[in-house]
Amino acid sequence: MKIKDGEIEIKRYWNIETKECNDTFEEAKEKVRELLTDSVKRQMVSDVEIATLLSGGLDSSLITAIVAKEKDNRLTTYSIDYEGNDKYFKKTDFTVSLDEHYIDVMSKTFDTLHKYKTITQDDVVKYLKESLYARDYPGMTDIESSLLWFSEEIAKEYKVILSGECADEFFGGYPWFYRKELNEREFFPWINNIEYRQNLLNDNLKDKINLKEIVKKEYLDTINELPEEDRKKKDKKLFYINMTHFMKCLLDRKDRMTMYATLEARVPFADTKLVEYLWNLPFEYKYKEGTEKYLLREAFRGLIPDEVLERKKNPYPKTHNPKFKEEVSKLLKERLKNKESKMYKIFNIEEIEKLLEELDENDIIPWYGQLMTKPQLIAYLYEFDLWLEEYKIELDLD
């Protein structure tokens, strides 16, 4: 953005560009290995000691392995989990296994000094308010409050970390890249159950706000940024909307939580040279024989143990402990006692009360991929009311 003589000019300074690329799969493997290794090495440059995040998943393990091999001294690695998650964990299409075993394998293989950080449910809830301040608007609840707490813990010892975000967006790691019932959805494939969210609005706003139309417009505006030829290709459209929306959301979260805690998080997978190269490769290289991120796995086969290399994707962990729902329900109920709350002008409070009364945690389809199940929706509404009050939000509902 440029401001000159009272005039504002906003201009996009970078975007991916479609070019012909005839590299074979073997050539692509070599190029990906070279580009990612180069990105990691460049992002290791620092005036202070660096550490890495290590979840035991493919992406963080590759970065950790490259850093450990390049570093002169022993690498420190960090991971986070929630109190009680081993007891309450339930396998889903997104979260298929717990991390600890894979972290141990990686830490032993590369002789890292690994530090497990376990956040209590009390802190997950307590940090919701602080994470709202860090983001400046309501966010992804427990995975933000825990990240802020985690960042503060790391910042006591390190000020720069390398993290594994952005591999899934560019290497086709999410289920909607390869599951037909998701990638043939009308708009953004990770968005679920718009109708339920629409129904949370009160009768006055239901007629004025059409969430489906808002989502549709955003999707079409984004797709229309692509050249006409690319708009016809499903994999190009998926790559692009993931880069401009899903990844943008996760990076915004990572930046705001870490920097609020005076920690700098670097993301080597988001390197422009790597992204530009991947944009022009066939999707068949990235997903093959039922394996997501096939190209990335094969490019680095031999660098990390096979059981880690072949582990199915797992996201940043969320809490599975029922205590979280109990505590955030209490917080929201307390705030709704204030009949002057602006929530009463926006929402159907009866629907929210129903949400608080029903016991089953899984009777609401997640809104955002695997995120925003019932406990997170309740926590979000608590944050939303807090935001309206703390930030003195003015409403124009006419």
C-alpha cells in the first residue's frame, strides 16, 4: 500500500504464474529436495540460536532433519499437547494418531533435545481472552489459546523457531485435494454446514445476511483472479484457494500468536521459489497410489525414518478433553446473563441456549475442516461477545 498526497494505492506485489514445466517425476523430486533444503538453510540464518517445532508429522520432521544436519551444535525441538488428550483422543478423518511415538523416533534419530509442553485445560480456557487480544478479533479458540501459551513457553528460551506450515496447501495434503465428495463441493471445500450457522442469526438478520451468498461471492472473486485456462483445472483452483484462504488463515494465526509472545516463527515451505515450482507440476506427482504429498515423501525418502515419512497427515492438535466444553459453556452462560449484550441483537439466543444444553459434543458438523466442533463454537461465541464489549464494536443493523 502506498499513500502519497492523500491518495491510497493498493497493489499486489507477488502472485504465482503459470509456465510450462515438463520435468519428469524424478527431476521434480530432485528439484523439490533442492528448493526446500535451500529454503531451510536460508531461514536458519539468525543472530540468535534457533529451535524447531516437531510434531512427529512429515512436514515438521523434514525441517527438523535438515536443520539438525546443518547445525553445528545440538538442536532443540518443541511439541505441544493438551492435558488428558491421550485419555480422550478419538480418531477422525483428519486426526488419525497421537504424536508422541513419532516425536520420540525423530528426536532419537537426530539427537535433538526435545521438550514436551503440556497445557492444562485451565490454561487453554484462560488464554482464550489473551489470544483474542493477540488476534484482535475472535479466532480458532483452543488452537490459538494453546499456541499463544506454547509460544510464551518457547520464548523463555528461544526467540526464533522454524515451523512446518504450508506443505499441505502446496503438496496436496488436505483431504479435499483427493476426496471427490469434498473437492466437488460448490465453493470452498473445507467449509461445512453453512445452514446451521445461518440459523444462529436472529430473525431480523436472517433476512439481511445470507452467509451462503457471502461465501459464494468470495469464492468466485478468488477464482476469477486466475487466468481463464487455470480456472478450468480443478487442481489449480484447489491450490489457489488453499493458498489465498486456508493457508492465509493459518499463517495469520501463527504470526499473531507467536509475535504477541515475542517469538519469531519462520515457515520454509512458504518459500516463493518452491511455491512457484509446485504450481506448475501435475497433481499426479503430488497424490499417487492413495498417498497424499507423494512427491514430498519420495523427494526426501532416506532422510527420515520410513515410519515418520509414511505417517498419514495429522494437524496441529486440538483439545479432546470434555472439561474444555464444560468451562467455556460456563463462560458463555455467564456473559449471556447480561441482557444488554449486543449478542441479543445478532443471534437467536434460544438456539445458543440449545447449543449449551445438549450434551453430545459431536452433534454439530465442524465448520472449518476438522475445526470448530461444538466446544470450539461455544468458545468462539464467548470470544465474540467479549470482542464486542472490549473493542467497543458499533453495530449498524438497519
